Amino acid sequence: MLEMQIIALEKLPTGTGGSYRASLESAVRRCYLELGEEDVWMALKAEACTLPELQYAGSLDMYSRVCEALKAYDSLIDQCENAHSNSNKKLPSDMEMSFIEDRWIALQRETCQWAVLSDLAEDSGFSKLMMECAWKNRDWEKLRTLCNSPAAVSALELGDIDVKMSEIFLAIYDGKLNEIENLHAQTAQLCLYKWQLLPPVSAGCNAHVALLRNFNRLVDIRESGQIMVEARYVHSSISHDGAYTFSFAIRNFSCHITVNTPVENLTQT
């Protein structure tokens, strides 16, 4: 429906419905982003940009030339900083600046520059990025503080799966087995709810892929919880009986080995 309205506006004289058209295009881009169509979102963003340097950086980004795109975005950020002191240079619009920041963060995340992102999150107060950096850097005390913050609570009310995942990782670190099961069930229900809000799978929506990855992570988390239970049982067996049989350890270890794992991989040390 939104796309049809944009097509109808294109048939009108130039300059007609300026603010309405801008809002409509922004809504279309947001819909594509929520559906996981990041390439389409980037193409529409780049088309709406007026800076040639930003269009060039977006083209590099769309063709997955990560290092070159990151350098181009760094150059744009430097130009924006210099433009504030030089009135002759054109400043990017708010939309263009938001696009530069979003893609710079995404590329830094893709190249695993967590120290850089952590500093940015601290300076900007971006709580979700701080939470992700704390988990990646294994700063569990900081992650515990962030999970109890008002920003995390409001994100959970909006159905943010990543915050719930962070709570599960924190429970695994603390060894709270019962809490892991409860959080696992809540996160699974949240993923299923988001799945129902998406278009049918036959529509080819990339957002299904992200949710399937979250389901796979939940399976891994449940297996991690089972390993923790077995490890605790083994530890208690050692404490009371002094030892446990070698066959018991092999049996529990083999339960978590993938059936398709080559034998030569198991025998390598």
C-alpha cells in the first residue's frame, strides 16, 4: 500500500507533497528494515541521500566491501566534524547522518571491533550496544547492571529478544539452572510471537532467517543447561563417592556429539 502511494506521487509534478512524500518514504524504508530486507533498505537510503560521498560509501557497503566502506564512512564522519567549523561546506541532513552512524556501527560490529564500540556506547549512552559489548567482552558485572536498568526493562516490554538472551547468558554464568529454564521458555514464546507477526514464509522475508537463528541459539542454550546439570551431578558424585566411572563420563559426553561429526575429528588432540 505504501509503495503504491509513492508510485502515485511520482506521477505528480515535481515538488508536490514534499513533507508527506518524505514521511512516506521513511515509513517504507522502516518496513523493509523490520522485514530484514537490509539490502533494499540500504538502496532506498542511498537513493535518498544527496551527498555523492555517502552514495559511494553506500555502494561499497551494498557490495560487501567492508574495509573500503568503513574507510569511506570514517572519511564522511571526519568531513562532518570539519564542516561544523567551515560554513562553506554542506552539512549532511539528519537522515544522512543517521545512515552514516547506523552503517558505521554495523560494520564495526561485523569486524568485531568491540573495544571501539564499547567506547562509543559509553560516550553516547546507547544501552543496548553497551549490553552487547559487555556480553562480547565477558564483563558480566556490567551486563548484570545493564539488565536491571530502566532501558532494559522498557526494551523487554517492547519484545526485544536480545535483552532476553543477555539475561539467559548471565544466568548461565551465575549457574542458576532453574532460572535458565524459565528464561528459555519466555524467550521461546517471544520468538514464536514475533514469528506470527511476520508475513508467510513463502513471501521470502529475511526476518524469518534471524528468528530461525535465535531458535537455534535457544537449542544450544538448552543443551548448555543440560551439560551444567550433568556437570553438577558428576561433581556431587565425586564429592560423595570419591570417583565416578569412566563409562559414565563417556556416555554423557557422547550425548552431546553431533551424529555427523567425522570420526577423525574426534580422535584429533
